[in-house]
Amino acid sequence: MVTKKLHPHTLLINYAIDLCSGNKKSYSQLDDLDYTVQIIEHEINTSKGFNVKPDIIKVSKKCNHVLLIECKSGTINEDQISRYKTMTENDLNSSLQLNNMQPKFDFCIVAVSNTVSSNIDLPILVYSNNSIHKINCFKLSPLEQIFEHDIDLSQRIPSLSYYPFSVNDDNKIILTKVLQGMISYYLKKRLRNTSLDSVFNDDDFLSTLHPFWKSFSDRHKKELKSRIKNLFRTFVKSNSDIEVYLKKLNSGNYKLTSKFTEKCYEILDNIPSNTLTLDDHLH
Amino acid sequence: MNSNRLPRVDSMAKFNEALQDLIPLESKNLEGNYLRTDKRHRRTQLKTYIIESNSKLNLSEFLIYDSIQCEIQSTNIDKIKILKIIKDQIPYEIYLDLTNDRFWKLHSNILAEELDKILNYFINYSELELDHLWYPSIMLYELSQASGNINNGLKVDYADYFLKDTLNYDLGELKFKVSGRSSLKAIDTLKQEKDFESSLAYSRMVIKRGNTRRKYIQDDITFHGGFIVKNGSSIEDHLALVDLAETTYATKINEIEQARIGLSYAEKMHSFEGRSFDIEFKRNIEDMDLFVSRLLSSRFRLWGLKSVIHDNLYQISAVDLHTGDPFDLELSNNLLRVYLPKGSCGNVVLRLIVNLQHNFDSNTKCEFLGI
């Protein structure tokens, strides 16, 4: 059995997406405002010559409004905040090219409690102790009304699988997804004419591990790919039993056995937490 | 009786006539006349099964030599084929209607016992990427209420697959058949009883369609896409019922697949699309580990690795063994959340809901899908 603790930034990205997921049992809060488009890591150039790149941009035609969200699990960088403050509606319109919309916008930080700074005068949604607490005010009044009072999340189940992992997450979390992806890949017989190592250069394979893969920058992809490759080589490929099972799966009508599943758990149980540092996977 | 050769039809009218000939002569039976049976006096009614296909195989190469030998033969209608099967040295022929690439229809009057074995063989043959249809109870109910249809009975089939004691499955079983127009009212009354509230999952709906006196059909529609003629002789009404059920199912699958999760790219921007499905239970899961171990089994056609977030929240990295597609699940004590990535098959969501209705809690529902 694998015990899992997602990195706070991974959690916050999931919470931010979940805000308009439409599931009453999740942390969704913005369903009535119809934020339907969620743009990922899009760079906006401001007329003052700065670049800003929010984690998620939500667009509501109903409210003629854009909500730009930055997830902050570490300290909030005040320089970054001042860059966001240079952004105008014209900057937003020319960058997002939202057909027939001239939207207003709010910039918002989604954070965990220990990162909040009192010096920041932008709206901050703080997730802590099973609640959402808002600091400062949104310009859009329906948004302000939703978060006016603390929101109780104790009866809700957070959505944690929209953004399954980041480069900061624990080895076990990433390797679980790699094993799942490998099984799927082998079952679909995609490996018949492919060497194992080349799988990790295949964007389609990497997209099955992470739904956001294609939106990542080249640097981000390189970091993550290197981490995934190392984990697979160190903990799976070196295990001859697993390789034999995977080859059998690829060869035809072979069923996944409980022995194979146990072997996967054995690997995950024995893998040290984050043995590979950021420096390791960059080299 | 099982080995009768099917006509090689050359027009849809001839095809419908051939299917008409597979319907037993029930009206004569009511008057004490001839009834078509096999040597053991079992009725050989016309049965239509719809199966879901993700197969990319070239059907002309669709030839299996194993415990079943199968060959596909063309007719003079492009989309109508004949499956020639030899099983236990007995030859069978089944019409295969490929009008819809995704939902194949099989028509036959082979005994249900034999036909089910043949179907299960194909469905478990992973290269073919086939699956049953999975009608949740509410969809069967709605079919019975559709215009032109009359509900004339139903069957409840529930067996608790999530009990700790695997030797005592029968303790959690409830199976019965109700006949007649008041069947649904009778079930509504039973739903008030606390002892039965979690175990009233419909496995069959008896639906009558057509002119009730002269030209009509009465089919048993099963929760996995079987349409078994039980009474009447109108092939038109049988096929209309099958088409209606197919359209309803295809619409639901489309709804699911529209919500699959992934990225789109336009105007130099990546946008995130899709949402998860919350499948809710009235019954609480008592033992999360046991539940997960039963969920990741051949019954659900799932494989997966579980991770514990905390006592009451598990995450499962799963693979749908029907297609090999990966997908993710989150489980709390009365909720199962499904994240289906773009490109994967939506049938897994209905397979989960239906199997949970029949094996855990018949009140299992997904509000977003109206199920």
C-alpha cells in the first residue's frame, strides 16, 4: 500500500481547477458564474514591458470576466505581484484574443495558510483547515459574494487527479503514474516495434502520464522527462520480473495477474522518498 | 435447431424477413398450436445483442482458432455479415450488423446459454476490444416509459460482491421477477423497506411495443444490451426497440466522452477541458481496502494501483482492461470519482455504475449524467 502526499503546489493547482468543476461534492464554488475556459500557463505581455504567466486563467462569458490565478505554495514574491499590477484590460484582450469579449479581470492568488503576506493587496484564497478563507476583495461583485464568508469544505472531497504530479512530487507518486502508463502502453501493443527507452521520447506516452504534458515549456518537459526516465530505469527496468511481465503483456492475449500487481506494490513500497534531487535529474 | 444456416440476404427487406423467421410462432402457441423449441423443449427465441466495439481490426481477418473457431462471411449487403462459429463441434451462424461502427448488433435464435458463452468469449478476447453495453436501472426504466413502449414486468438481480466473507455471498443476494403492468408500483413499495433499499437493481425490463392485440413484440431487455423476444411477432417493433435503446445508449456515451479530460490548442493557447464524474452511493463503504480489491477485479475489467491519501480517501491509478486506456479514480466512503482522459472509452463509466448497482448499492448514481 502506498501512502501519498502530494506537493502543496500540486494540491493548489488541483484546487484551482476544481473551483469550477461543477461537482457539488468537490471544492467547486464557481459553477453559477460559468467559467468554462481554463487556459493553462499562458504568457501575457503587459504594455509596461513585463511578462506575466498565471498558472490558470478562467474565462466567464456570462460575467464578461477573466480570473487569473497564481498558485503559491511557497512565499509570495512581491516583485511578481507588482508585475501583475501593471496589466491592463487591453493587455489581456490583445493576448487572449477572446472573440467579441472586452472582459474585466481579477487577479487572484490561491495559497496555503503559511504563505500569506499581509502586504499584498490582491485577493487571496487561502485553503486551510477544511475551509476557504478570502483575504482582500475581488473587483467582480458576484465573485466577492461567493467568497465573502469562509467556505466550509469539511463535507467535500477534494479533486486531486486533474493535475496528478509535478516535478516537485515524491518518487512514489510519479512512479505510480509511470507504472500505470507502461501497463496501458503495453496492453495497447504500442511497443511492438519500439524500444523501451524510446518510449520516454514519445509525447503521446508522456501525455498519458500527465494530461497537461503538451502545455509544459520545453524546460519543464526536459526536467520531468529526465525524472521519469531515471525512476523507471532505477526501479522498474532493473527488476527483471517486471520486464518479463511487461513483455508478455505486449506479446498478446496475456492477463494481468495478482502476482504482477504485488510486484508493482513491492517496488513502490521499497522506493526511497525523493532520492533523486532536482540536480540529479537535470544531469 | 442451433445449427440452422442463415440466408445470405441481398436487401434489407430480405434481411428483415430472415430475422422475422427467427421469431418463434408465439401467437399460435397461445392457441395451443406449434411452438418452436430445441430437443429439450427450450424455446429458441430471436435475440439481439448490442456490443460496444473499439476494434481497429480488419474484419476480413477476423478469424479465431482457439476453443471457438470463427469465420466472418459477407452477405450481399455491405454492413451485414454472418459469423460462422464452431463451438464444441457444433456449428452456429449469427448475423452481425455493422451499420454502426461503434455499436455492433448480433442477431440469432441460438439458445441464450450458448449465445452468452460465445459472446463472453469474444468480449474477453482482448485483441477485439469489445464490451457489453451497461444499462443502469434508470435507463432501463426510461426505455420502458418511452413513447410506444409499455412496461410489462422486470427482474431484480443483486448480489453483494463487497461482503467480507466470500463464502457467504448468498447472504447478500436478492433475485426475483415481477410480471404485469403494476410491476414498477410494486418495486416502489419495496423501495420503502430499509432491508431492500440497496438491492433493487434491475437486470431485465419487460417491454411491450406495438399494437397490443395483433402486431406487437414483447422483449426482455437485459442490463448488458440483450433484447430477447418473449412474445409477439413484429420484427419491426423489435428492431425499433433495439434502435431506440442503441440511440439512447450512444447519446449517453457521447455525453460521457464530451466530458473527458485533456487539453485543446487554439489561438496559441492551451485550454483545459473536461471534468470528473462523481458516482455516489447511499451505502457507506465499511472497509476501503476490501472495496478497492473487489473493484480492481475481472468483474469490473479493471487493473490498478491504490494510494492512500488519508483513512477515508484513496486514489487509484487504473487501467481499463477493455481497451487498455489509463484513467484515475478517487474513492471516499460514499463516493467514487472518475477522471477519464481524452481518447479513452466512455463505456467504463457505465460499467462501473451498473456493476456497483448490482453488486454494492442499487442507489449508486451519477447526478451529472442523470443516472
